[in-house]
Amino acid sequence: MKKEEIKEKISSFLKKEENVLWKDRFKDILSYLGVLSLLVFIWRDKEKPASCHLRQGLVLFGLEIVFTLIMVVPFVGWLIGLLGWILCILLSLRGVLKAVQGQEWSIPVIKKISQEIKI
């Protein structure tokens, strides 16, 4: 690869990065952090459609609540609830990483559920 091609690729990458607002990325990151997704939902720009990160974050937060309620059931509930919580945390961490990179990420089942939410 020639130096000019490398410089051109780097400059085009930087231009793409400038177009992405850091405020939006910060909101996308907060969308995956449990109850903070509700704050992002409340303070979002009403004219813009909700981001995929916000929708998925709200569904994950709902699942965290469901798994917490399941933990009330002795033994089996604890096991299912704990495994569900661990899964939600791992998916949230992955979502945060994708939000930091500025990429949209579709969690297979969560994405279908989040598309049904009218926001």
C-alpha cells in the first residue's frame, strides 16, 4: 500500500469519527447501564427515533427486573435468576463496547423484542 492510500484511509476514518456526536455515544453507553437507561429514555430528543442501543438497553433492564423477581423462588429460582443476571450483564458489557466503537449491535432475541416497543 502506498503512503497516499494510507493517508487517505486514515483521513476518511477520522472524518467518519468527527460526524458521530460524542453526546450520542455517551447516551448509547448509558443505555446499557440498568436504571440509567430510563434516564436516557426520559431525556432523549423526542423528534429523533430512539437508538437501537436505547431500545435494547430498556429490554435488558426489564429482563434484569424479571430475573430479580424469579430469584424469590427458592433454589431453582436462585439458579435461573443468577444465570439470567450474568447473561444480562455480559450482553450489557458487549453493548457498551459496541456503543463506544459507534457501531450498532443486534442482540438476536432482544432486538426482535425491542422493535416491538413503540418509542
